[in-house]
Amino acid sequence: MSDNPGATHAQPKNPSGSPIKRGSPPRRWPLYLGLVVIAVLIVAYIDGGQEPIRPIIEPVAMPTSEGAQ
């Protein structure tokens, strides 16, 4: 049970010996959002390169008009 006065809960410590702060987590979402945007841009650059323009060459049937000369 936790009613034992001799039992103490040690606070976790980082390598420098100071206790780890258990406050609010750092706001890392801008970093993650930036990494996602960069990843999308890299994929778009690799996958969406320009292709040369090829002319469309195919015969087109022109309608004949009866009254034209």
C-alpha cells in the first residue's frame, strides 16, 4: 500500500542529475507540420516533373458545305 511512510517515490532525473520537469509538453506541432510540408514538396518535385509537349497529330474530317465555293 502507499500508506508506508518509508516509501518515497523518486522523481525521474535526466543525465545531468536535475529532475525532469513534468509541465506542459513543448509545442512541437509547427516542427512536425513543417516536416510534413517539406516531405510533400519533395514528393511533388520528384513525381510531378514536367514532360515535353507532344503535338496531337490525327486526321480531322472536315464537314463539306453544299453552298460554299
